[in-house]
Amino acid sequence: MKNKQLEAQQKHFDEIKQKISDIQDDINSIDVALNSTNISEVFSILSPVNKYRKLKKKIIFGVPKFSPNKVEEDQLYNFKPGILEEHEYKLMTKSLSPEAGSSPPVKQLLDEPETVTTINTGYDRYLYNVACLSEDEIWTIGNDSIMKLYSINQGSQLRSITTKSGKRPEDIVLTKSGNPVYTDFYGRTVNMVKSEKTV
């Protein structure tokens, strides 16, 4: 299908190149006719112009679309063994093999969460978002216009920034260099704080 589309595109491209070459030739003929004092030559240039009024349309190719059929679970077990062996398919069964029964239990992926410190952010009702600057420092936003930087180990506020609009930010992230970037719903802006200036 791809090769057929490439051939069709190449043919279309060649036809367009030929058409451009023909147009250029006719333009040269028109220039000669316009510089002539012979009136019949001037009228003869009208016929080639008309044939270029309708150019070829663009070729638009469709892409193949995969539409899988719905297969019920019981249909999987009705396949002929020959087909399965030929294609080396393996069906998973619900019963455990003897090897699986003797394997060690699956290790838990996550340890129990541990509280390192508790920080009173001072927001009246909600803490909306936290962005980690480092393992020890986090930026927080709540339900007021002040974004706050806290030290996790000390549990203290290190810095604060007031939003440009004076309204609460919707979200906060940090650039690779650690500059806070926040969205301002009311100002309809995305702002970056750099060197104590909000841009």
C-alpha cells in the first residue's frame, strides 16, 4: 500500500513539474507575443492560458485502520492445537504450575510511608500543590496569593512570593534551574519567577 501511494505521489509530482515547465514555456511565448506588433500573435496567446484554469486536485491518501474483532474468553480455548503450535502461541491458564507454587512470594513494591516532618503552611483551608525543589526544599501553594518555600528538615519557611494578580495560583512547577512557574487563572497567564522578578 505504501509503495502504491509513493508511485501515485511520484506520478502526480512529475505531472505537476511538467505542467510548471509548460506554463514557463507559455509565459515566454506570451512575452514574445506582447513585444510583437502583430495583433494576431497577441490573440493567439489567449488559448494556452485557458488550459491552466483547472489544475489537478491534490492527492489525499487514507491510512490503514485496524479494527479488531471482539474475542470472548471461551473462544480462546477453542483454537485448534495445530494453529497454536504453528504460531507458537501460549495460552495462560488460571491454575498455577508446580514451579510457580514453589517460587518465593512477590516482594512489595512500596515500603510503608513514613512521616519525616509536619509543616504548618498557614493556609486557611487548603494546600493545593507542592513542587519539590530538592530533597530538603518544597514550594507550596494554597488558597491565597502567597507561594511559600519550606525547608523539610527545619520545618521552617525560607521564602515567599506573592502572585502578580494578588489571587491564588492554580498550579506550580519548577524549571530545571529551580525557578517557580505558576499559572494564574484570574490573570490568564503563566508566570515564571526569576531573580525576584515575575515574568
